[in-house]
Amino acid sequence: MPSNTRDQFRAPIDTPETEVAPIALSGSAGAVGVSGGADGTAKSDVGGLIEPPESLNRNRAFNFLWVGETASQFGFQVAGLATSTTAIVVLHATEGQVGLLNGLQTLAFLLIGLPAGAWVDRWRKRRTMIVADLVRMVALASIPIAWAMDALTIYHMMIVVTVFGFGTVFFDVAYQSLVPSIVHNRQIGQANGRLEASFQVARVGGPGLAGWLIGVFSAPVTFGLTVGTLGFSAAAIASIPGTEPKPAAPKDTVLWHQVRDGISYVKNEPLLGPLFLCIACNALFGQGVFTLLPVLALRDMGLDAQTLGTLLSFGAVGGLIGAGINRRVVRRLGDGHTIAAFSIIASLVNFGLPFAAMAGAHGWIVLVCVGFVQSLFQTVYNIVQLSLRQRICPKPLLGRLNATFRFAVWGVMPIGSVSAGLLAGAIGVVPAMFVFLTGTLLASIAMTFTPVAKRNRIG
């Protein structure tokens, strides 16, 4: 990529960030003034669009996005436990099949993760999220229907989770790219904190509710709740006020060239390039741990789905605390130190998971304690590194930036899932988990040697 084009997309990282007028959805409530419109609302000088209000509480565009994203996350958490339980308990899947099933959920990020960013940069973000929700609804609705007809197979499940993953690619890239356009630059961290808090609320309530539903009804029927939450999400996103402007057409319409712009920006940005590699390695090994956890709990520890869901909910309470304290942590440590330190601590804490299978009747206590502490540190880390990326990236490249990082995080997950299933089948679940836990720790330690770890900026 020519250097002059690359420099065009580079944002300063060592100087104070200036307030950039957001490309907001017209109709956002509580506008603040620059020049007055005929209706008394204030308009920015970016295409005559209305500025977001100073307070997130009064920002209707963000609040509807927040509600829609929360509903989507809640359904995702319910579907996650229902998928594993259906495969393990109802369909009697092997460790290898469970690994493949988990891998297919994120395969889309590997296949289309990068071009999805270029497409989202061309499309209206709100419309993209609505379509993604509807596609995921249709896919998941087929599971209880097939089960009722006694036609549900592990291969049907694999097709459904693959389609679900494709919808998730576009939903996630679109909502992360929409945030900086409907809130003030200085509020990005606060907005991400609220969105991450919603994710943690879903982690608290989703598995517990899923476990209860599975116990009362059955795992396949539980997917009906996810269909409902995705429908609610689509309705909330559709309720975002105003008309979202169509993004300007790129000067270079060749898709690969636009994808290359996003990759080149990440590669050549001094902070983001090294961070990208560490996050990708961490995600690869972390997905292996995530894949083996239900097998460890349901088979090795002998827990049922209701108990596992409840324990996961208790553990996720730490994430709620993390979402509430992240701003105070950054004010004290700075964003770079927070990213490096909290990633290492979260990885270390996870080493307690395989010991739960060795703790006998007290194994559930280990799962709760590990989940609580790990969720707290992982949540702070997630919020801070996402906010850093969104602040320093030029808005026309946000979709491609988010897609590139999603490709790093989610694209390697199929490899981690399948590898975990194969390794567990060969050497056992607990030894395999130790292997993947070691990988996450080494990737987190590597972050301390990146330029991000040396950044002590408050923001």
C-alpha cells in the first residue's frame, strides 16, 4: 500500500485526542448546540446531522443500540449452553464433534471476517444489524422444529451454528463501528463500559436461565428463547431514531484494496500491530479452554446443565463489577498498564479450572471463584483495549479495523476448538486444558513487551 495512503489513515497517538464531530444518526435526542436548526435542535457541520447529547442517558440512539445489543447478548448466552448441552446430552456427541461444533460457530470470522469490515464500511450499520438478527432467528428456530420431528442430528446443529456465526460477524462489526458515530469521542470508554456491562449481565442471567429451561423443558426447546431475544434486538435496533446516512462510496471500489487498507492500518499502527498478534494468540488458546469447560463440568465432574448454568452465572458477577470499576482502574494505572496487567491476571486465574475436577464435592466452589475473579479482570481488559482501538482509529476505517481484530480473535477460534477436542480425545480433558491455559498465559505475558504496555495514558 502506498505510504501516502497509509499515512492518511494514521491518527496521532502521543498527542491529546481532539474531539471529532460524530457522524450521528439524525434525530438523536438532546442535541447540543453549534448552529441551530429550524426545529430548535443543534446541527453539526458534518452533513447537517444532529450532534449527540452530552449525556449518554439522554442519547436515544445509543440507548436503543444498548438495549438491542443487550438482548442479542442474552440470547447468545442462552444458546451457548443449549448448544453444548444438546450436543453432549441429547445427541451424545464425542469430544471431537463438540470441538468441531464450537469451531463452526466462529468459522465465519475466519472465512469472511476481513471483507465483512469493508462491506460494513459501505453499508448502513443499523440495517446490517437488523438483517443479521433476522438471519440468526431463522437458523435457530429450525433446531426445536427438527427435534420435534425427531430429525435433529449433530450435522443439522453444525449447519445452524455456522449460519448463526455468519450473522454474528456482521452484527458485531456493525455495532462496534456504530458506537463512535453516535457518542462523543470522550464518551467512547463509558459507552463501551455500558455495553460490556450488558454482556456481563447476560453472562450472569443467560446460563442460569438456560439451565433452568433445559431442566424444565429440554435443551432443543430452549432455543426458542433465543429466537425471541433476537427478535427483540431487531426491534430495538429498528427503533433508533432518525435516518442513518449512507456511507460515502469509497474512491477505490475494489474490495480487496479496501480490506488491504484495514490490514495495513493495523499492521503499521505502532500500538495496534503488536497488540493484534498477542490478542490473536490469546484467543486461539482461550477458545480451547472454553471448548473443554462444558465437557469437564458435564462429564468429568458429573454436573447437570442446570447446576452448570447457575455456577457460570455466579462466576460472571465479577464481570459486572469489572464493568463498573474500569474507569477508576484506568485513571490509576493508565490504559496500557491496565491492558497488560489485567490480561496476565485473567490468564493466571483460569489455571484453577482443571483443579475443579480434582476437588471432589467442592469442585463447584472452585468454578465459582475462578469464574468470578477471571470475569472481573477480563472485563476491564476487554473494555480498555476496545476503547483504545476506537479512539485512535479514523472513523472511515472503523469497520475494517473492527473486522481485522474480530478476524484475529474469532477467526482463530475454530482452530482452537477443533485442536482442543482432538487433544482432549488423545490425552484427556484435564491435561489438554493445562496445555491451552499455558498458551493463554504466554500470549498475555507477551503483551508486556508491546508498545501498548508502555503507554500510561489516562483515557
